[in-house]
Amino acid sequence: MKKIDFSKIVVKGIDGKPYEVTDKAGVKVPYDFAKALGNGLFYCGKDLHISELGQKIYHHEEVELTDEDLKIIRKFIDTGFAPFILLSVNPQLEEMIK
């Protein structure tokens, strides 16, 4: 089992700086990978357990993952996000898993 806090993952843009998006108020804020991942897992999870993990990830909680959970989440990340996000996320995730 691995404990991972996805809110610590920083997505970087082409310039190497934290990638920013515009929020509802029109203010630029850092892209929140934990919220994006948690939201995706919550709504698209194939079972209750994955949806619950998604909810915890969304709320920036550290989650304890089995090897099977990690496999499912990694597959979701690899297929659900743009390549530029994967360039930032995958190395950081590998470091957390060690």
C-alpha cells in the first residue's frame, strides 16, 4: 500500500512554470491536478471504491492505494489527460510511489 497526496503534484506549462487556468471569477490560478483527477474518478469510476477515492483526492486528502487502485488510477491518468499534463504528472507520481 502506498499513501499519496495528489494535491502535491504541480502541472507545469511549456515554460516550466506552474500551469494556470482562469477561474469563474476571471482570475488566473494554478491548475489543480488533484481536483481534476478526483472529479474524473468520482464521476467515471467503475465502482464505488474508486469513486470514493476520487472524492478524497478531490478534497486534497492523502489516500492509501493498493497496487490495484494504483493501476486503475494510472490508466485513468494516462488516457484522461492531455500529453502536456502527463509530462509533469508522471515523473512526480513515480517519485511518490518509490
